[in-house]
Amino acid sequence: MTLVRLLSAGAVALALSAGISLAHAAEPAVAAPPPSRTAMILFLIFVVITLWITTWAARRNRSAADFYAAGAGISGTQNGLAIAGDYMSAASFLGISGLVFASGYDGLIYSVGWLVGWPIIMFLIAERLRNLGRYTFADVVSFRLEPVEIRTLAALGTLTVVAFYLIAQMVGAGKLIELLFGIPYLYAVMAVGALMILYVALGGMLATTWVQIIKSCLLLGGATFLAVMVLIHFGFSPEALFASAIAVHPDGTSIMMPGNLVGDPISAVSLGLALMFGAAGLPHILMRFFTVADARTARKSVLYATGFIGYFYVLTFIIGFGAITYLMNDPANYRIGADGTYNKVTDLIGGTNMAAVQLANAIGGSFFLGFISAVAFATIVAVVAGLTLAGASAVSHDLYTSVIAKETPSEDREVWVSKAAAVAIGIIAVFLGYVFENENVAYMVGLAFAVAASCNFPALLMSLLWRGATTRGVFIGGLLGLVSSIAGVVLGPAVWVHTLGFAHAPFPYDNPALFSMALAFGGIWLFSKTDKSKRAQIDKAGFKAQFIRSETGIGASGAVAY
């Protein structure tokens, strides 16, 4: 209880510090509309409901299994909605619609790539993961490999992916609140950080799951209404919608052609690989397969999630083109220059990430603006809670318990470390969200997918399916993928030039997955093949037992009653 009080006090203090600073802020950072009372009320309702869920879940967290995996008592439909909720993040709702608004057809490259990754998870990962693991995907990779080295690698990969993913969510949250209430961006992300600390540290996976389920239903409903209203305006004719968008967009007919977002084949292939295979390496998604009772339910979860996500991505396409037709000819949606002109893409109030929110205001007025804003806020807070839990689990379960303490601490001590880690991750997320304020959120998530596809996915796949994989091979290959993907991201144009301000980028491509994945898989194969150690013999001998359990589920843990 002492830790709970400490966490609550810390989160409240963070929120209060934001509020006090807001009171002394001289002026808003952007030319935002007057604060929406409707949006405030809906925000408050959502926060109250989710905090009640957190309190309810906190009373049911009696063990590490409850905290990390909701006692494996989530049904397939519920988990499918929760997985979809994790996936339908700020990058999906705000980022993809913003990319379509800015670049047209090419904005779909992210939604198509993300969706294509789900068959890989369904047929290669889901059942095996549930049969072999307990709380994190590191449990699976270290099933027959030496746990200290493998869990260290998995924790590093998890924390890196979580960091990049959190940037996107925090940027989306900050821009949303900044747009609606005219408050400084920094204090907006501080408030979100306070909420996510409360959700994770107090409620664990059970609270995070139910927040995701509620948010998924709200988001699917809100996006459906938004898309239907756009289609009604054009007589349910996509052709008329596209023709109107071409007429008002400054790039004209080119918005219906490829090449506006990704201009060369290497960049396209590299981005596609990251989006397709990165999904199978996302720690907060993989954790969800441990919340169900068995492997069959895990696969059912993926089936439901794929349907929800595919439907949602169709809606974002319509919303993006609808935003072009509704917003670009109305100066009220833009920051007007001293000469009375504005750029139809870059001068949108709140940036292109806010295209969907601005469209809601244009279609439904202040009430629908408030509803969509509350849904977008729910989307972001729910996803950051899942990400924070994944990062905190990596610190407590993989690093502290298995590497530092050598599996000697009690469950209570492990959960305590996880809650403390959630506080630290929340503070880091606020800092990163502030530094990367002007990046497109879908693009930032694309970088997280590149790291996941280069480190987590190769280690997971090779340890599951290749008998010859050894500890040395997986560790060195995974580390090569991790380091090269981070180096490619930092040295690429988006970070090196646009964020850090250097003139030229040492690495010419924004997405490094094509190169870093090749290094990872090649490194795992090479260093496993050349490994003649005693540990290598143990690793290879353990494959048969792992294979039988992964295929049959014999020996896997079952559901835990609340």
C-alpha cells in the first residue's frame, strides 16, 4: 500500500504541476479554437470511468499472474478487441488519416503493411507463444536458450520499441489537447504521463485490457460515423469523393498515385518489411496472448482482431480523403500568414496529425468534435498504458527477476519493481514526446516496427522454428539487428536532419529494416552454425521438448481464476 500511495501521489503531483504551470502560461502555443466545454465534459467522463476500472482492477491483482496477464482469464472476443485497441493507436487514427490528408493514396502504405502482419502472427506465433510463455515473449525465446543473455537482449529490444512507440502516442496526445484547449504542448504530455502511470502501476493488465476494450468500441463507433457522414455528403460515391479531393489538394491528381510518401524501391521494400514483420515483435501485442486460457483462444483473438483492424483501416482512408475535401478550402482550419495566405497541408491548426479531429468539427460541430477528441484521447491513453506495462514487465520480469536477482525475489517484490519502472517509463515518455513534437505519429510508429522486426521478431522466430539456433547466435544476431536498426533510425534523414538539425544524413534511408533484418537473421545463422560450445549442444537438444509443447500445449499453464 505504501507504493500505491507513492505512485498515486507522484502521478497526481505530475498532473498538478502541469495544471499550475498552465495557470501561468502566457499564451497558447498554437492558434487553437476556444476551449470546448463538450470536449472537457467527455474527457472528464472518460477519465472517471477508466480510473474506476483501474480501482476495480487493483483490488483483483493478487499475484504476478494477475498483474502481468490478467490471470489468463480474458475471453477470445475480449482479447481480440483489446489487441485491436492496442493496434488502433494514435498512429492509426490520427497518423494514417493525417498521411492520407497530406500525401493521398500513399498514406495507405502504413495501414496495408500493418494489416498484412496479422496472418504472420496467426499462423506462426500466436499458439506457440501461448503454449510456451507466461508473461513476456522473453519467456518463449529463453525456453531452451540460456536465460540471462536472452532476457537481457529481449528487455533491450522491448524497451527500445516501447520508447519509439510511446513517442508517437505522446505526440498525438499533446497535439490533441494543445489544439482543443490552447495549452502549451509540454503540459499536455505531462498530464497524459500522469494518467498512464496510474493505469499501469495500480491496475496492471486487467485494467489496461478493459480500458482497451471500451476504447475500441468507442473508436470503431466514432470512426464509422465520421466515415459514413463523409460518404453521405458524396452520395456514397468514392469516385465523387476522390474527384473532389483531387480538385482541392495542391498536388492535384498525383495524390492518387504512388510515390508521394516513399520515393524509391529500397525505401518501399524496407518500410514494407518493417510494417509486416514488426507486428510479430511488438512486446505489448505479444503480451496479450498470455491473457487468455489456451492456444485456441489465442488464435481466436487474432482472428477477431484482424477483422476489427481491417475494417478500421478502411475507415481511416475515407476519413483522410474526407478531411481534404472539407478542410482545405476553409481558412478557419488554418494558421493564416501575415500576407493572408496559408499552406493547405502544413499550416493546418495542430498539424496534419489533427486532420481527423478537425474533420469531426467540420461535420458535426462542437459536440462531435468533443466526442472524437475524447475517443482520440482514450485511444492514446489506453495504448500508452499497454506500452508502459510491456516496458515495466521487461524491467521487472526479464531484467530484475531473471538477470539481476537470479529468480530469487518474491512475486510481491517483482510487482513492486514493475510499478516503480512504470513511473520511470512515464517520465521518460513525457521527455521523448516533447523532443519529437513535430514528427508524424504514424511515421514514428513505423520506426518502432523497424526495431521490432530487426531484433524481437528474428530472435523469436528462429528460436521457435530452427533447431540449430543457439544462445550465442540468437544473442549476437539479435543485438546486431537492434544496434543497426537504432543506428539507421538515428542516422537517417528524419532524425539526423529534421529533428537534430544536421545538414546531411549519414544513412540515406528513413527506414533501416531491409538492412537491419538481414544483419539479424544472418547473424543468428552464422553465429549459431559456428557455435561448438557445450551450451550450444544443450540448446539444440532442447528443441524437441520445446517443439512438442509449442504444438500440443502439454505442460502449458492454464487460466487462473480471479
